[in-house]
Amino acid sequence: MRILAVEDEPEYLEMLQEVMQGIGHNIVIALNGLEALDMLGKQKIDVVVSDVKMPTMNGLEFHQRLRALPEHRNTPFIFLTGVNDVTEVKAACTRDCDLILQKPFPIDELIKLFAGKKK
């Protein structure tokens, strides 16, 4: 499985990369939503894991622009957020966001989500 990780915090990007590669998935990284949109045009992506608060283009705007692309209307999308109140995130993606993980989240929870998924 090819995962696009969109995150501006290096420690989270590094952790996502290590964990996903460790269970056999390919991971592509972007530091913000604008970079992520560019990545979408260059390679096939099976799932997106994106932070909410990022510079240049935040995760909510990226999510909205991703969903406007016909080929990514149904791409699984997981938000990572350090925001204590996730109401804003839930309101933005009530029906087309698959999961919201609040930072810091247990790594084993992330592994369970992706372990055994088709690679």
C-alpha cells in the first residue's frame, strides 16, 4: 500500500515512515497540503494520513481540495491532530474522513489500522 503522509513536524513524519515501512508499506511524505497535492499528480496513493495544522496549506484545505479530484473522492483519509477540541475537524469531514487520531496517539493503534492491509 502506498501511503501519503502530510505532516510538518519532523518527529511525526519520521515515526510514520518507520512504522509504515516496518510493516511493509511504501510511504511518500509531504510537509504541507500544497506539497501533498503536487505528490498526488506524480504517483498513485492508496491512503492519506494528514496533520491538520500546517503552514502554507493546512490539512482541512488539503482534504477539501483532494475530495474535489474525481480520482480521490474515495481515497481513505486519516487526520492527525494536536488540537484538543476536534470539533473543527469533525465538522469539516463529517462524511468523507475515515478517522481522526488525536496526537499523541499510541503507535500500536496506527499499526493495527495498517497491519494486514493489502500492500
